[in-house]
Amino acid sequence: MIRIKAGAPCRATPRTHARVLARAVRARRPRSARRRGLRIGLGRVVRRADRPPLRRALSIGLPIAWGAMAVTYKLACPLAQQTGLGARIATCAVFFAVGTGLVLQVRTALVRELRQVRKVAGAAQSVLLRPLPPRIDGLNVAVEQLSADRGASVGGDLYEVIATEHGVRVVMGDVRGHGLGAIGTVAAVLGSFREAVHDEPELGGVLRRLERALARHLRERARHEHPSSGLDPGSPVAEEFVTLLLLEIRCGGEVYALNCGHPWPYLLRSHVEPAGVRGHTERLSHGEPLPPLGPFPLPAELSGVHCGELLPGEGLFLHTDGIEDARDSRGRFFPLPAVLAEAVRVQPLSPQSVLSSVFAQVLRHTGGTPTDDMALLVLRNDRRRVPAQQIHPVAHKVT
């Protein structure tokens, strides 16, 4: 309990209230709760009580001081009343210094606000497309993403890799367009995927959950943009769609996929017959893909397509269409199969090296200014193959 001595003067300042609040929290909570988070929170209370008013006063007071200096010089200084060349030069110098000070003050305030906004935006974008760990359930993972919007680290591409009891489930998608509208769609799809992969035993159930989440998000956007008439057929919301690739890599290496209008991944092999040939890539395509999510409903029957087995040491290269559609100054498309074949010749096969090589080549191909969002994801199976146990006959005793 905090006791205040009777008759003692009490100065009620913001800093005093913050300190009293800090003492009260320390008195009522155990020591284990007063760690870094609590110290940071209380420190922010004290700083908010002291520094923001001072900063606001400085941001307002300095321009007023510069303006008062200029007016005082013009009205009170005898030199400003003279009409000679030297007096005019001095007056121009004074007003130039005042104008420069005002510009620098405004620039400093704008730069400070821009840094704060970028910090908040970076934190929000890192939560949306969170960094993937280097290893997930025996799979080596490497990912790279580039937004076509300058100053943004998240665009219309989405990806996620999550280990579940049903296997490692992967999503790679591309939202139509880019910008803030695409980021909202990415958030809706990824949020549904991160919850559905743990609840749904089949990939078909996961895809249906994503379809419902996308439809709900588009309806909310339509009501927000057209509150009186609902969904306008000519609205961009009505034409928005998402291409998706869902993968499930089970413990034994079996790969199942559901493709909704997305580019099929590439299978990366470290070696292939005949002897001496190092590295091999092939498109992992099985049948016609489903239509993208949004414009058309999903079929009644949905089941993952078996795409073979990912052996130990082999990898998968997932990408969005921004890679294959990238063009150079002459209008030529990026030769992804040739670049991948060259990258996998370096042994041993490393997802990080493959990703770095392809990303550097595509930036060189486009001159460092891509016109569409790009996302690359490489998975390598680092699990050890467990040999089948040999069954030995059991000798029976002869009695």
C-alpha cells in the first residue's frame, strides 16, 4: 500500500502520476511480473508524460521564433530601414537564413514522422508475412519476397509453411493486383490458412475454408466501398481473385497438392542418371489446375492430387507468376527453367544458394525494377530415410 503523509504538499504533475502508478503496480504484483515488458510499459508512461509536450512546444515554438526574428529585424533594426545596396543584401541574408531555418525545421519533423510510420508499417508487415524458420519438421526452408510498390515489403503475394499433425502444409498464392487492397486480401487468406491447416484433416477442407474467408472478405470490402448498392458488378472487388497452390508433405515424403490457377512448382534433384550428370529440374504438374478462388465456385469433390514422393536431398521450388512474367528491356521473358537447371548444378543442393542465384538473376534480367510482386520459396527434404526392417524367422524350440 502507498501511504501519503498527512499535511505534506502534493504536486500533481504527469510525471508524479506515472511514478505513483509504477509504485502501485510494483506493490501489487510479484517480482516475476516486473520484468522487461512491465519496465518498458512504465517507461513509456513516463516518457509520454514528459517528452511529447516538450516536442510539441519545440515544433511550434521554433517556427514562431524564426518568424518573430524576421519581423523584429524588419520593424526594429535600423539597417532594415535603409535603402542602400549593403542594407538590402543584409536584409536578404537575414530572410534567407530565416527561410532556411523554417524549411529545416519542417523537414526534420516530417522525417521524424516518416521514420515512425515506416517502423510501424514494417512491424505490421512482418506480422502479416512473418519470417519462416530455417527448418520446419525436417525440411530446410528458404524464402524471398519482393514487392513492386516502392517502400513496401509486402505486396500481393502470400506464402506460409506450417508443421501440423497431418504433415507440413504449404501455401503459395498471388492476389490480383498489388497495393493496400491486395494486402487486405492477403491478410484474410493467410489468417484462415493458419487456422484451417490444424483443424482440417484433408487439403480439400483447407481450400474450402480459404474460399469462404475470401468470399467474406470481398463482401465486406464491397459493402465498405458501395454502402448503398452492395456489390457493384463493375467494381474491382467483383473481379478480384486469388491463385493458390496448397501442398502437403507427409512424414514419408509423399506430396499432395491442390492447385487453383497457380504455377506448378519445380522438383529439384541433386543428381540424376547417367553418372556424371549433376542436377536436374522438372515441372511437378499433374493434370489441369482448378480455377482461381473468387470468380468461380469450387467443385463438389475436392481431394489432394498425389504428386509423387520428395526423397531425402530433393527440393521443391515454389514461385508466383511475377518470376516467369518478368521481362527485360527487349521484352523477353525470364528463362526460369534454364536458371534453375544452372543453380542446382552446385552441390550439395542448398535452398539458400538456389534462392540467391535465382533472385539475383531475375533482378539482373529486369534491371532491378520489377513490375510485379515476386515470391520464391524453396524446400529441401533433410529427413533421413528409415530402411525397412528385415523380418527374421523366429526359431521354435523343439520339445
